[in-house]
Amino acid sequence: MKSKSEIAEGAIEILDEKGWCQGTEENLRGQVCAGEALVRAAEKSYNPAHGWVYRAGSRAEWLKLHTLMVRVAPWSPTLPTWNDLRSTTVEAVRDRLMTVAKELREEGR
């Protein structure tokens, strides 16, 4: 099971690879929102025969993911709400994910 800091760092990698979007989980160009990046980072595993694959997570993994989403945007009703605000930028999303990942590493999570 991945740690919360690994999930946050993985979400940054996914945003860097695919790009970021607002208003949908994934747009037609394959860009993803902050929440979708976290979901994919939590579920992503590498299989040499098939490349990156996604799998359904366990209840514990989903609970971990939910608490991580709340931590990324605690001032907003939900992470998607914050992601979709006009004032939110890809830089703000990346910076917040990096900050949360660093805090979690320092806490040993």
C-alpha cells in the first residue's frame, strides 16, 4: 500500500505527464483534474508486460485517498470545488500537492 506522501508525489507526476484541467475528471486531450490525479496515483502500478495499469483500491486505500483530498484543500468544501475555481491554477495545484507531500514525509506518512 502506498503512503500518502507517495500518492501526493505520484499525482504531481501524473499532472506533469498528462496536464491539468478543470470542469471534468479528464478532458478530451487526456488532461486530468487534481482529484483524478490523486485517484490514479493511488491506484497506479507498473506491470512490465502492460505498462502503467490502474486497479480498484481497497477500502483502506480509498479512506487514505479521501483524507488526503481533504488535506490538499481543507478550506474548500471539496477538492473538485477548489480545482474548478477560476482562481485555481496548475501551479497552485502542483505547489499544494508538493507542500502536502513534504508535510506527510516529515510526519512519516
